[in-house]
Amino acid sequence: MKNTMKEEKIECNDRQCPIHGYLKTHGKSFEGYIIKKYNRRIVIEFERTIYIKKYERYAKKKTKLHARLPKCMEEQAHIGDYVLVKECRPLSKIIHFVLMKIIKKSQGEI
């Protein structure tokens, strides 16, 4: 446990942070790319395939989700990053997910 405390140098006073705060997560988790970044919020998009019974074919559909961006991850998360979001309680009218971790950085980042 001491190793994790040394790795985390960022002070996070955010109560709605799943790592440092009191926000509990449950249910579904999704992986997708960040397409928009706002203050305390990100929008991720991912593709899924659905089966169309009438035409006996598969089709691709895109889904957009709004997720809470914790203060401790504001500097690390950028547009184009591949991230993991997890379901939590409703935080606002459109935000029902929270950013858990950044899986892969975008190609533009160094």
C-alpha cells in the first residue's frame, strides 16, 4: 500500500472521484475514445455491431456517453485517448458514468 501512495503525487480533493473520493461505481463499463473534453466532463464514443434480422446482416453503430472527469485526471486525459468509463449514480441530467483510467494515449501525445 505504501507503493501506491508514492506513485500518486497529485492531491485530489474531488468528492466525486472514484479513486480518491466517495463515488461508488457499479454496473456496466465501456471502453472508447474521447471525442470532446469539457470542464469536469468528457464525451466518449465507441462502435458496436448489431444484427439486423430482416436483412440477415450486421451493422455498425456508434454510441456516445458523457462521463465525469475527476480533477486528478484533468491533465492526463486528452482528445483521442482510449479510456475506460464505469457506471455510477446519476451525477447530473446526462452524466451517469465516471472516468476510471486511461488505457492508451493518443498518437499526438508524447
